[in-house]
Amino acid sequence: MPERPRWWVLALGGPYDPDDFDQREAVRVRLRQELLLQAIVPDEYVWVWDEENRAQLVLRVCPTRAAAESYAAYLTGRGVEVRVCRMQRE
């Protein structure tokens, strides 16, 4: 039986220069702090690479797109910029 797709809900942070480790870390720290101010804490800190060199943090992994979209809508209502995408196979 094939594995069902899973969906990521990602919090979006600011852009950074991929060759500047300190800048990338500063953007990640800023995103973590912004989320903590809203009492949003992921189970673990999993960062996802973005083609536009923007910080992306996995907030939740959902079994269906509908569940991911629902959680994303909740977060958007709280002022968090989010993206929903299908989790890539490992």
C-alpha cells in the first residue's frame, strides 16, 4: 500500500543571503521570536530550504491538504505568513 502524502504548514520569515551564515541565522532567530510572541511553538525546529532564500519553518505536518489549509487559515488569522506544500519524499 503506497504511503499517503503529507502536507507541511510552513511559517515564512524574511529573505537572507545563502552565503552569509550569520544573516541566515539572524533571520531564523527573528522568525522564532515572532512565533514565540504569539505562543506558537513547533514540536521541533525543522527548517526547509526555499528557492528564494527565505526562512521557512515547519509548524505542523498534516495528513491531508484540507487539514493543512485549515491550520494555515488559523495562523493567517493570527498574522502569521504561511505556506502549505506537499512534503517531499525522503
